[in-house]
Amino acid sequence: MKIVLASRNKGKAREIADILGDGFEIVTLDDLGFLDEIEETGATFEENAAIKAETVCRACNIPAIADDSGLEVDALGGQPGIYSARFAKLHGYDKGGKALVLKLLEGVPAPRTARFVCAAAFAVPNGGTVVARGECDGAIGFKPEGTGGFGYDPIFLYAGRSMAAMSAAEKNAVSHRAAAFRKLAQNITNYHFSE
């Protein structure tokens, strides 16, 4: 079964294909020549994931999956949240989101609790949309650590270790994205594609 991922990220496509297992061919927007920008106008991770999956499903007329994810820091009232990818830009800060979070947390003692959140959505032509949520609880460190991962991974500590210091296998065992897509995989597997 071919499913389009509402992303151009080939690495993410491979990661999701591994989670879903055999029987699914995951293709990206580039593979299908989808060039439109999708506006994320939702107020939650779930709404944004559904918007992306439904938009791509309608345009390509095949089942689509999408995710929306980010970091929620308790001491910052849940920020950056759904604005994680553009947090620094929204605040006119030119050193990036990680640096801005650390700056805003100056003087806040440990534990600086936080969580990574991912909502994954699955949409089918002439059908509904299913959304699953995954979370990974941890804390924000005091400086970036590790050379792996991406985004906020270097400052996010899980069980005392930076996500960027973990191997891909270690991260995928506990990550918010893996948790969301594992839950979503059950819905995809149970969907009757002949409907």
C-alpha cells in the first residue's frame, strides 16, 4: 500500500517506514511532485497534523500521513509548543530556538521539566482522519550536549542524557515521534483499504 508522507524529508520517510513495517511504501511530497506550501493554521499539534495529512490526501488522492511536533517547556508556560520550528524567528532572536530556550531559562534551577510532543495523522480519500499523540518527558539541560539528532535534541535530557548524545536506535526507542507513529500504525493496519 502506497502512503504519501506530507513532508519532503527522506530521512523521516525511512524512519516512518521502519515503524510501520512491511506492506507499506512511504513516498514523499517530492516523489509525487507536490509543490504547494501547506499552512499550519491549527491551534494544536493534532490540528496541524490533520491539516497536513488531509491537504495532501485530497491533492494526491492516496492515503496520507503527517506529523506535527515540538517542545513544551513547563517553566515557559508550554512554549515553544506548536511554534517550535519558528520560535526564535517569532521573537526576533537570531541565534536559534535552542539558544533562545536556554536564554529564557537562565536562573531557573533543575529540574527544568519539559516534553517533546508529536501528533501523527492518517487521512484516506473519501474517508476520515485518525490522529495519534506521542510524548517523551524529560528536562532542559544547561548547555547543548551531543552531536546527533536535530532541533532541540542537544538541550533535551531524557533520563539524564541529551537526546543528541543517543544513538538513533536509542532515541527511536523512547521518542515522541516513534510513540505517535506506533499508535498510528495500529490504526493504519486496522483500516480496511477496500472501503
